[in-house]
Amino acid sequence: MKDEIREKIFTAIGEASMCWEPRPTGVFDSTAAQKIGERLVAALASAVEVEPLACLADRKGQHIGWTNLTKKGWVIVLSELKGPSQYGYDFWGDTYAECEASAREFLAGLPDKGGE
């Protein structure tokens, strides 16, 4: 989960702890509050739907291929056909998740292909 969203969650927990009249006195248990925040962050992260990588690549006008190179890990290849030439980008990782994270970061920086 993005750091700014995580920060907002923890800030909201702190603010909510002061929504009492009269305001509470004593020591704020930051350890317990952090555990609550971590549970909420984990629940939100697991509930967020992630667009399949193949759909994201298609939306960005990219062709996708991948392979497990057994001893060397994984590689995801993204390429776009432009005229007679083709260029591509390789994303390597020890696990598929590493490759996918790198490919998603790259794709996030591309514009949607538009009304094709």
C-alpha cells in the first residue's frame, strides 16, 4: 500500500482517539493503535482489486510474454509493434512477483492507447 495512504490511515486513528467529550486523559497506547492500523492496512490491501497484468498491458498498447527460466528466475517481456520494427522491455526477477511489480511500474508510466 502506498505510504501516503498508510500515513492517512494512521493519522485518522490518532484523530479518532480524540473524538471524546470530555477528552480522555492519560497515556495514549501508540503500540495498540499501531496494531489497529496495521490490521486495517492489511485488510484494505487484500480487498483492493488489481487489474490483471495482461489487461493492463493491453490497455497500454503493449504485448506481453513471460517465461520461467528455472535456475535464473523469471522474465516478463513487454513490446509494442510500431511499423516494421518492434522494440521491447525485459523485466527480470527471482520470482514472478518481482517481475510483475517492475512491469506494472513501467506500464503505470505509459498513457492508455486510446480509442483503438
